[in-house]
Amino acid sequence: MGRTPAQVGLAWGLQNSGVTAPIIGARTPAQIEEDLGAFEVDFTASQLARLDDASAIEPGVPHDMLASDHVRNVTKAA
């Protein structure tokens, strides 16, 4: 894409509804200028899908247990 990892990460965060506040960790004016390049990044649908896949996490316990059919059926019965 011709962009730095920081620009790609910030741009993805700006376009991802699950990210409410992308964090800019710049310590120098040059890093701030680099980070501002995130506003010029345009992703294709394929690129966004790859980033979403790479960042996907499994919620784990207790979320997987609470989402199970057993728990949902017990809750409905109560």
C-alpha cells in the first residue's frame, strides 16, 4: 500500500466501528506527521477483510459458555 504500519493500523481503527478511540503514541513531530497520513489511507474491501481476520479474537471464558445453547436454554426456562 505504500503506507507505514502505524498509518495502516490507525486507518483501520478509524474505519472499525469496534474501535472507539484509536490511540496515537507519537513522541515526536515527525511521528505525528506520519500518523496523520492515516487519514489518507483507502482500503479495498479485501484489505479490510484481511485486517479484520488478522485481528479477530476468540472471546473465551465466560463469553463462550454464556453463549452456549445450554446456558441460553436454562435462562429461558427460569
